Amino acid sequence: MKVEMSKSFSEGMGWRVAMSIITFFASIIGIILWLFFYAENFNAYQNIAIVVVIFLGFIAVMGATWARWGMKQRGRAWRSSKKGDFE
């Protein structure tokens, strides 16, 4: 079984993967910094809210990063599945 990635499939993947990795680790570091240095001044509900906001920010950046690429790939996957290429 040989997997081939065409140029159009891998186009724009590098910066998106890099952005995903950087954003993930930035979110983790942000949560750790918040919990270790700032959380003691707030109650549990406020700390949970901050963690949720950091998570929602991560999801927003990921959505903005991958949305255009996903919309371009949608048509290609539909055409390929009709031909039986996913066996």
C-alpha cells in the first residue's frame, strides 16, 4: 500500500502544522502559568472560566488556521470517494 501526497494536498501544510503545535504549547503554558501564579487570588469558578477561555481561544485559532484548507479539500475527497480511491 503506497500513500502518495500530491503537491496540492500538501500545499500550505507546513505553516498550519507549525501554528497548531505552537498554539497547543502556548495554551498549555498559559494554563500552567495561570494556575501557578495567578489562580490563588480567584475562586474555583473563576479559575475554571479562565481555563475554558484559554481552551476556546485555542479552538478559535485552530478553526481559523484550518478552515480554508479544509474547505479546499472537501471537494477533492468527495470526488475521490466516488472513484473508489479510498480502498
